[in-house]
Amino acid sequence: LLTYEDMLKVAPENEKALYNRGIILTHLNLNDNAIQTFEKLLEVAPESDYAAGLLCFAKMHACDWKNLEPLKKTITEGVKAGRRVCKTLAFTAISDSPQDNLTCAQTFTRHLFPTGIPVWQGKIYNHAKIRVAYMSPDFREHPVGYLTAGLFEAHDKTRFELYGISLGSNKPSTLRSRIQNTFDRFIDASCLSCDEVTDFLSSNEVDILVDLAGHTADARTEILARRPTPIQINYLGYSSTMGADYIDYIIADPHVIPEAHRDFYAEKVVHLPNSYMPSDDKLNAAEQIPTRREYGLPENGFVFCSFNHDYKISPEVFDIWMRLLKNTPGSVLWLMKLNEAAERNLRREAENRNIASNRLVFASRVEKIEDHLARYRLADLFLDTCPCNAHSTANDALKVGLPIVTCRGHNFAGRVAASLLTTLNMPELITDNLDEYEKVAQQLSSDAAALKSIAGKLQKNLQNSPLYSTATYCRNLEQTYEAMWQRYQQGKPPEHLVI
């Protein structure tokens, strides 16, 4: 960072220096400074690849909504025209259009991860067990790690041989050890080249490569572009299409990708019978429930909760939240504190809507996931975001019995909470537009009996739902792998699958 700043003192309009300085600042959560840098970049190089999207994403992380809508419009128009205006992850929070998300992903992938000469040339492997490799930068204290640890342990080792390809941090932890010990072979690939990882997968004749990262931080899509394995899957860590012809399948369910939306995904769509999202049924909330006072919450006031990422909070949804606070005396909105700029800007936005800023309460991270789950019990109602929903966050909240009101969108990322609620048979918490969303949230916050009834139904449904049965989920996923493997063994191309 200091090097780029020194360079900019000499050449203040250097495009690469501005671009890289902005990227580093976003990684350091210094979004205010990143915004200034990307604004300067757009000023001196308006056509710089992805610069508009980088500025927009930094503003969304900081909850800086000044001139945000015109910027989103410019980005959406650029995406439709096939220009390199926005990276794919940011666009899932900008646009709810599955067609536009596909176009964005195809543009991004063709530019940075073009199809290479395939390493796998059609050979049919014939082993006693199906060889499955999971590749991720998140085999650690991370939502993907927590969601998948139980799944890896539940795999039938008499039918599957498991390989773990770790692309990220190797910091020791209980979860890291638990995940690592599950695999038949586990390699720390964080310092290996793409060629080395590709050679490992190819030389070990892995049948199925499951990518758990997609287009997220520290992913290695270039490995997939080299096609080291016969079957390649986009799964879990990235809730959209990767827009690549070398990814064969995307793991989904009928709710996140309905049949009518299949053509908006470059991959063949796999429908699991319940929700696509796994869960570890060995992970539970701490038995000791903290007090509201410990977290700065009112003893008796209504607590609205939304522990979503700051970039998912849109001005339209925030308007609704502020009206809910206004119409619910003594209530507060409990949010996750992720960076100083977002907290400062959200407090200002509340004041601008005539809501005292102290009615926004920010929760800091806690060391243990069990304690994090336990504190959800202090809230009364979880308010989802759109067009990008809560994902693992929704899974956590529902697991401890906290009702969620969601607005179902059209793209994968905007339909996840609805998938979880449908599996739990809680359709009354799913809405299809923001007017309905506000109406349901207002009813539940003003009618104690209605909220108690919904919470009671959720608790009852949790007892018998397949949503949190790791073994049931694993068997369904294994059927998916076997169906893919059988098609490849027979020389058939990938096809949409319903398990």
C-alpha cells in the first residue's frame, strides 16, 4: 500500500497504481479511502476494467448510498452490453436479473479465466471408489467450513475416496483439524502453482472436482479452466453461475433455480430434493444464553435482527427497516459491525429518516461459533436483505428458532432464504415483493400472539425437517455424484439432474 501511495505522489493519475491501491484498501476494510481511489480511477480512466463495479461494491460495503442508483444503472447497462464494468460477486448484490448475472459471469470468465487446453482428454477412470476432490480456500473458521465439516464426515468412505485441496489459510484451529482429518488425502495448495494442483488432480485420476469457491476471494478458477478432471461442479460458496463452459454442473434445488430459470446458468442444474445448503448437525448453540444487557439490547423492547453483510443492505430495504422501527415503539435494529464506515453511515441514514441513531445496535464478532448461534435467541425477528439474501446467516438463525421474513427474488442469491424456509414448511414468511415483506414484518412485530405462533411452528418443524439432517443431505448429494459419474462412465454429456 505504501509503495502504491509513493508511486501516486509521483504519478497521481497512474491507472494501475490507483487500481491496485483501491483493491488493497478494500481488503483492509478501509472502504472510505477505497471509494476515493476508485472515483479518481474512473475520472482518469473511465473504461478501466471493472472500475465502476469496484467503486460500487466499496460504496455498498461502506453503506455510502450517495449517487449509488445512477452508478448501478450505469453498471447494469454496461453488463448488458458485454463490457467489463463489474465483477460477478458484486453484481449479484446489484442486479436480481438471472439473465444479466449470466452475461456478467460470461464476460468476466472469458476475460480472466478463458477455456484452456483440457488436461483430461476423455479417459474413463475405473476405480473401486469414486474419487471426489473438494477444492476451497475456506477449510477454516469460515461459513463454508462450518457448513461442510459434517458433510465431509458423513460421506460413505466405502463408495467414495475424498481429496481435499486447500487454497487458503492454513491457520491451525479445531475446525481446520476436523476438516483435514476427514479426507483420505489433503494437500495445502496455498503455495502451489496452478500447474502443480492440476498435475495432482490429473495424476491421481480424480473423477469429480467440486469447487467450493466460485468467483470469490482466493478462488483458483484457472485450475478448473484447465479441465484436470472429467466432472467439474460449482457448489455452495458462490450463489450464481460461473459463466464457464468447463463447469459441468451447479448444485441447486427447485427453489433457488426453478426449472424456468435453467437457461440462465451456464452449468447443468442439479436439483437436490430439499435445500441445496448443507448443515452440520453436530454444531449447536451454546447452552448458556447471554443476556440482552450484555449486547446493549433493551430488556423488553422488540429486537429486529439482520446479521447480513453490509453490502447486502440496500436503501430500499433500509427504508422499510426504519419504518418498522418508527411503528414499533421501543424497538431496535441489531446489525453486525463489519467496518467503521458502514456503522457511521447507517447511523446517519437513520437520523435522516427521523430515527435516533442509538436504535441501531451493532454486534461485534465473537470467538466461538456456538456463542454466536446462542445470541440469536435474544432477537425477536430476523429481517432478510434483497436482492441478495442471507445465506449461511439465514441457516444459522433458523437453526436456533429465530423466524426470518424474506423477499424472494429471481436470481439464485436472492432465493436462498426462501429455499430454507420452504424446506422448513414456513411459506408464510416468504414474500414476493417489498410491500408484502414490510406488511408481514409489521404484523409480526405488532402482534405478539402471531409472532409466538410462528415461532412455535418453526420450533416444531425443526424437529422433523430434513434441513438440518447432515446424513440425509449427504445421501442425496452422493446420489447426485453417482448419477454424474454413471453418465460419464457411459460417455454421455452432462445433463440436468433431479435427485
